[in-house]
Amino acid sequence: MRVSTSQFLAVASAFWGTAYAACTSNLVIDDYATYSTNINKQGSWTSDDGSMASITANTAAKKLTFTPKANAYFYETFDSCIAATTQGYNAITFPFKSPASGASFTLEIQTASTCASTTYTSYYYTVSGLTGATQTLTIPLSSFSGVTNLNVIKAFVWSAFSSNTAGWELGETKLACAAGTGSSSSTTVTPTGTSSSTSVTVTSPTVTSSTPTTSGTCSPLVVDDWASQSRLTFLYYNAMLKASSDDGTMTSIVVANNRVTFTPTGSSYFYTNLDCTSATNKYGGVGMRIKAAAGTTFTVQMQYSASCSASNFQSVDRTTTQLGWTFDGTEKFYSFPLSTFTGLDTGHLMSIMFYNYNSKPVTLGPLAFYCGNTATEYVVAPTPTDSVATNTVPATSATATAFVIDQFANPDSNALGFWHGGDDTTGYTISGGTLTIKYKDSDLAFYTQLTGTCRDMTTYDNGYLHIAYTGSSAFSIALQQHNSACNEAIAPYPETWDEVDAGRYATATDIYVPISHFDIVRTRTIGFALKGFTGSTNTVISKIEIVKTIPSGVTIRSKLPTAPLVFSCSVPNSLAFAIDDGDPQLAQQVMQIVKEENIKVTFFTVGAALLDASTNLTNVYKEMMAQGHQVAYHSFTHPKIEGLGTNEAIDWEIQQDIDAVTKTLGITSKYFRPPFGNEGAKMRQRIAALIPGGKLINWSIDCEDWLYATSSTPEKQLDAFKRDLAKGGNLVVMHYLYPSTVGYLKQFIQLAKASGKNLMRVDQCLGDPNAPAL
């Protein structure tokens, strides 16, 4: 299994223990601000398990109001046990109100020998003589007769209420610090009470035979929603941002439409980590959609560890036959209660593993724990569609003469006599007057040029690009814009392009796109590119031409806005270093270099890595921002985003990145660098929809660290930088992934300075009015 750094640190902490500092103030156990989610101030579970007739939280007043039923109770738990003796807490204190004078209740404290122990001992203190008015009760922990280990407090439980009358209230609950001053201004009353002389030892069940119930609001715990191919097979994360992977023997793993399809060998397994999740009294079982052929079998294994140790776990297996699952080739909802796994410690769940396949493909839908005892399916919310997506535009007619661009009569040139060809010559064929494109990589393109320099296409603004095709229309069509000098020896070349989603403009045999839908400087066009192929079916094209109008009966959809694609700075004589995520251990060296060179740069960061505390990238980027550098988006899991194929998958990738940056760094950005430089019509449309004023930032200087940094000739990074700088490039791409690249950074900067350009952040070099002044 692949184990992340964060998991290792969690296990190490559980093994070696935690050093505690003595308290200086009271510790708030719960102020009931998040009671609706059953989470207390210590981040642990709190509930009445439905034992109350009613219970509500008043967040403003920091109190619960409840009406008990017979045998009702309420509890506060601590996933990380409280070391009261070491930390100096000597009492529990809380405002409390009974419905009448003379009422009573019992307070229970649960302690254990170690925090990881699966057994605890309960000690009881009965509080009597309540007045019916609000009192602040302070109960010394020494009041619990016989208690032996106050350094491992696991829970407090309120029970044995003397009446079922409405009007009971429990206020903000704290552990009182012996050295502190407390925070209550009301009179503290230690009521008359008695302690139980008999302690009760309770063993945490290893078999969950009871039916879990919940009070308040419980949400399903999503283990994986299969939202990203990259998150699963590049970063090896699940939806909980915990390690998830196969053993490397699967024939294929494909993520699409919130589903994952495994094609296993007989020895394959797949696991997804739960990071010692507690399901006790919370989640009753696990559910997911499954599609598999008749006769498919496999085994589900639940792993647990009382010590939360990834290297010391136990497991319980159930075959699909034992679970009662049969398959018929259609997708259905399947579930299992945790109680099916006899001997399972539901309080310390480590992972779920699927293995022992009989070599048949299996498709899983969203995998989630369900609340309570009723198996319910977790359904991913649909992505809203833009109303403009179905709008249409009226037909127009150009005055200029129609012409044919390409009929594929020649392998090297089109009907205009200019070059045509592709990024990968093995991925297409030209034969018999047709072009067959077999690209399965969204990075690859086929080009057909309109000119060798610049061509003015504005006279065709009321005309259409027509492509006669069969097969897949799942690709982008781009019209490329030359640089201002119309010189391919000057960077960038092309200067930019705009593109449309071919499928929006396609019938079964023809694609018609208004030339005006390509938002570029059309006085200096170069040619068309067919790119961003994501379909599984080949595309066969027999003609590409410009026509004056469209046939009757053809409907043209409106243009969807696309985020501008930027390859160079627009401020005269400027140059920007735009640096992508790297190795946190090299970050300080990067910051020291840019500080010494007295420049400001832009960093593009991956959102998932920010949320992984083990990377320390959140602190790294906070420090970078404090020094005046810019931080912007670089996707959530670093996939080829256009290759994700659907708006839903693309939206998830972008929105998760936005949310992660906002959550960890407290900022938003208009700037997005697509991983690998991969872009297409769909992702540019979604950037425009999700990031107001958003811009895609590519580059015109590439030091090619991805090619040379770990090779035997790392110095070629300097050659690549010099080459692009000499061509006029002014927007850099590099990573701080490699020591050799970081080692050359100072030289990169000094070369840029020697060119006479002014070095600045990306927002500054693009003339953003909201950018800091130079």
C-alpha cells in the first residue's frame, strides 16, 4: 500500500504519544455551536442517540434544551483522550437547569488505561438538590470515587434524569483549569451529590450488533465519489484525501461520471484508507452502486486497528456471496451493515479493500458510509447547466468567396498549398481523401494552415467553418492568432488562439461554426487546429472549408465565453517568473533566491496538496504571500483537465481548487495555470463560468526542467531558457521540484535581468489594475 506522510505522522503520534503543556485557562468541551453536525469543540462525536424526546441547541445562548425519555442520556466523547492530570484540569463545570427544585441526574466519566485502549471504565457521580434555576455546577474530578486514570478521559455522559418533564438545560461545558481563572462570572455552586462506589468496566464491542441511531443531523461520510481520474491514479487520494490505490496489477482503472471501472487480474486488489474513522453510534454501514457481469465475485475486507496503527491492523472478510450480492450486468445499489463483519471494531476503521476478483470488470459508484440503520445511497449533486448552452443564433451570410481549406489529397499539404500535420504522426492517417484521427491524448492536435504568415479573415465574419466528418465530435476546434510581427521565429508563436467545442456545433455528419465565434485578432490568423480529443471513437474528416452560409434546417448554438489564453506579458518590457508547485523542502531556497535578487514572482499551487498538512505547503505559501509574491490556481489534483471530458468532471477539478485555496490561504485569484499546459474548449468555458475574469496562464519561456532536470545533462535547462528568452519570450514556466532547477534559478533571473526586462509578478506584467504597484 502507498501510505502518505500525514498517515505516518498520525501513526507515530499514536505510538509515541503526545507531549502536553500545563493549562492556563479552562478547556471548552462544547458550546453547541456545531451540535447540528454532532461534533463538539474537541472535534469529536456528541449525541443523545435519539434517547431524548426532544433536544435542541441554542447556539447564541450556548446551551442545549431537552426533554428526556426513560433511560435517556447525552454524551461528549474525545477522539484524542484528555490528559487532565498532566494538563492541570481538576473539575468539570457547566451551567445547568432542572425543570423543578429537588431534581437530580447522574454524571459519568469514562477513563481507560491508554488512549488507544478498546476498554474503558465508568465512574458515576449523582448530582441532587438542584434548585430549578440555572446554576453553574463545578464537579471536581476527584468526586468520582475510585477513578484511577484521569490522564485518559474518553467521555462524559449525562443520564438518570429524575423526571421526563420538559425544561432541562445544559450550558457550555468546560474542564476547569486549576491554574486558570475560569471564564464564568456567575456564582459557582458545588451541589450536594453522591458518588458510586462501584465502578463498571465496559469493553468496547468488537461486534457491532446494536442498531446505531443518531440525533440531530448526520450526513453520509463519502469515502470516494470518483470525481477525478487524476486524484485516484496520479495522487492516490480518495474523497477523504486519504491514500487510495490498487496494487499495480489492474489491467485498467478508468474514472468517468462519478464511477470507477476496474479491470482486474486474479491477484489484483484495491484499497481506500479511512484514517481510523469511528463509525460507532454514527454510521450503520457502507453503500455503493455496482455494475458487474453475471458470475462476478470478489471479497470485501474491512480493516481496523485499536491503536490506529497502519502497520498493526486486523481484518474481517466477507465475500460477495456471503453479503448476498449477485450481479447481472446492470448497475444497482448494494450495501452492507457493519454488523455483518463479525469481530469488527467499528470505532477504529482503517481501510476498505476489494480483492480476490475472478478477473471480470467491476464498476463502482460513489462509496459512502450511511447514517443510522437504513441503507441509503449517496448521490452526487448534478452540476447546474448554463442557460446559454441551449441558446441559438440566427443564420448569417458572408460576402467573401467561399474556399476549400483541406480535402486530404496530399499527406503534407492542404488544398491551399500550406502545411498540414499533427503532433503525433502515428495517431492519424491521411488516405483516400480522408483524415482519420485516432488521438486519445487531449494534448495532441492536428493543424491545417491558412497561410505561411498572417491572413485577414474578418471578411468571413458572417461566414462559417464547415467540417464534413463521421465518428466522434468530442474535440475542440481552434483558430490560431499569429504574433504582431507575423514571424514564427519570435515567441510566442502562435500568440494565442480561441476555440469551440465541436460537439456543440455538430450534426451526425457536419460541423458548422461561425467564424465570429473565434475570439481572436482575425486580421492575423494562421490556421485551424483540431485538438483536445476525448472520445473513444475515431474522427474521420473528408473536408474542411469556409462557406458563406449554412444549409436550411441547420441550427447554430450561441458562443459560450472562453477564458483568454495567455502566453506572454502585455506590459512593455516586462517579464514574469511563474513557478509551479514543487518540493516543499526546496521552497525556502527558492524564497531566499528571489529575496536576494529582489524580485516578486507568481506561484501556481495544486489545491489537494494544500489540504494535505504533511506537505506544509499552506505555511509555505502563506510565507510567500507575506513576502509580496502572488499565489494562483493550478488545479486540485494536477490532471490534463480537458482530458477529463465532461463539464461535471472539469467543474469539480476547478471548484475544488478554488475552495482549497480559499480555505487554506484565505484568497481568491483570477489566474489559472493548466497542468501540462493542457487546455481545450470545455475547460476554457468552465474557467470563464467559475472564475469571473479568469485567465489561463501558459508560457513563452520553458526551461524544460521536466525533460532535463534529472537527466545526465541538467545544464540544458539553461540552454532552453536562453533560447526562449532570445526569441522574445517573457513569461516563464518552471517548477521547484528538482534541486538542479532550483540551483539554476539565480542564473535564470540574472539572464532575464541582463535582457533589460523588468521582472515582476504575473498580475503586474498583464497590467491588472488590482495588482500591487511596482
